[in-house]
Amino acid sequence: MSDLVRDARTWSPGAQEAVRLLAVSALAEGRDRAEVASLFKVSARAVDNWWAKWQAGGRDALLSRPRGRRTGEHQVLSETEQAAVRQAVLDHIPCDLGLSGQLWTRGLIGELIFKLYRVRFTEPGVGKYLKRWGLAFQRPDKRAVEQDPEAVRIWREETWPAIRAKAKADNGEVLFADQVGVRSDQVTGRTWGAKGASPVVRRTGNRFSVNAMSAISTKGRMPFMVFTESFDAKIMCRFLDRLVGHFDRKVHLIVDRHSAHRSKTVRAWLAGHKDQIELHFLPSYSPELNPDELVNADLKRSLPHTHRARNQTELAAETRRFFHRRQRQPHIVRGYFGGRHVRYVLDE
């Protein structure tokens, strides 16, 4: 076989397909097989094979086909077994199934397959199945073991729609609120540095902190308060007093079940302001349902990008600047409600 003939085998599938179709077309026009083979730099035997395929199956017989095994061919696990393993990974953590740990790895999934079907897989082999099943290696969301899934379901499907309907009937406004603490020695976010050498962030050796409380609405409004005292019932009443001063309509405020929110002091304050504000409580251990938690995360990500505070006064000033900036950016405030776990707020 000549070098030219061998070269034809290195062509792309598309190029080989085009040559086959052109060669058969030339034969159909009456050209000699040897002439066609010379013209397209292939063997006469190849030309004979293409002509035979064309006669037996027409043009489709000459089209390129995917190489290698077909999807699913010669797989060790049956489709039913694969579906069972996939569902086990999605529905359980390893320790639920007698394995170690709470996070699935390829090695642990290989152990699960061996436990179920007595078949050993390498980690790359497990990885091929995971890719075929549409699974990806991801950072998991954290949930408190004390969280009651039924309470979360009731909140989403019954409690929240009722609060929204009541606020609409009152011509009121719904806000989600939360408190956050910011420390001087806190470093969040990432920065660039040399591989294998962690970058160093210089900060003061003095430790101090400030606290803040904010509330956000789907209309992009964000009242807030920054304070240095510990959060308690008195601070909560001070925030509520400030909050009602911002609105000329009734406020429906949604908060978590912090003891200060449910204290006698706060209940007494609310009793004297029934026409101005009403408090509603999220299910226990469910911070992911509160879009204001995303404000807190945004605050902690943003502070390291500004001047590093050297004392409590500077830290409080930086925190206030963040909230003032967001108040001038209502589109960002509304964007907090687009988080994966809080989109339910926007659903009618």
C-alpha cells in the first residue's frame, strides 16, 4: 500500500465521508474503478467496498458512524442497577448506608457498588458512570439536623402565601430582616497568589466587632441599623421603632426565632404598634429561607475589599458605607431575592 493510500486513513470522518460519496458518484457516471482510486488516492479495493455498500444501502450506507462502543454497550452494571445506585447517592449520605462520612466521593460510591453488587470499580470507572448519570462534584448546602422539613414545606406552601395575602389586603409591605456581626479579624473571599504559598493579609492584632441589623423588601428598600452593643430585646425594639418611621403603611416583618425577637419586651412593644407592624417567624433552623442572609454574606465579602479598619469606629463606618451604598442600588437589593433557596418569595 502506498504512502498516499495510508494517508487517507488519517483523514477526519467528515473528509472520509466526502471522498466515499464523490468516489461512488464518479463510478455512477461511468468512470473506471482504477481511475477513481487514483483520483482520490485510495485503493481499488476500497472503491469496490464503497460501491458494494452503495448498491446495498444507498447513500446512508456511506455516511460516517460514531466510532467505538455504543452508549451503554458492554456496561458491567445493568440500567436498573445504575438507576438504583444513582438514586441512592441522591437520596442518602454515605453514613445512612453503612459507609463512612457525609460526603460522596468516587471511592465511596465504588464501595457502595461493591456492597450492593459485589463488583469492583476503579475511581475513574466510577467517574464515567457519574458523568453518564448527569452528576457533578459540587459544594453541598449545609442544613441543621434539627431542621424540620415538614415545617419548611408548610412555610413555603401555606404560611408565606398567607402572609403575602394579608399584607396585600392591608396595603402593607413585607420585609425580611436579620442581624449580623462583623469582626476585625475576619478574612473572607479570595485573592491571587503563588501556587503552593498562601497569600498573607495584614490586619490589626486588636480584636473588635460591630453588629448590624437590616431588612429588605422586593421593592429594593433596605432600612438598617449599625450598633456596637450585643443584640438583645432592647436593640430589637430600637430597630423596630426606626423601621416603622421609614414606612407610611403597615409593615409585615419576617424574622428568625432568635430569643430577642420573641421576648416579652418585644411583644409588649408590638402590642402598642399593632397598626404599624406585625412580626412573623420563619421555621426553626432555616436561615436559607431568609433572603436577608444573602445581605449578610454580601457585607462580609465586601468589607475586605475596602480599607482595613484599625478600630471599632472605623469598622462601624465601613459597615454603614456598605449599607448606604446598597440603599442607592435597589436593583442589587431586589437581586437578593433571586437566590436559589429564596426565589419562592417571588412566586405567586
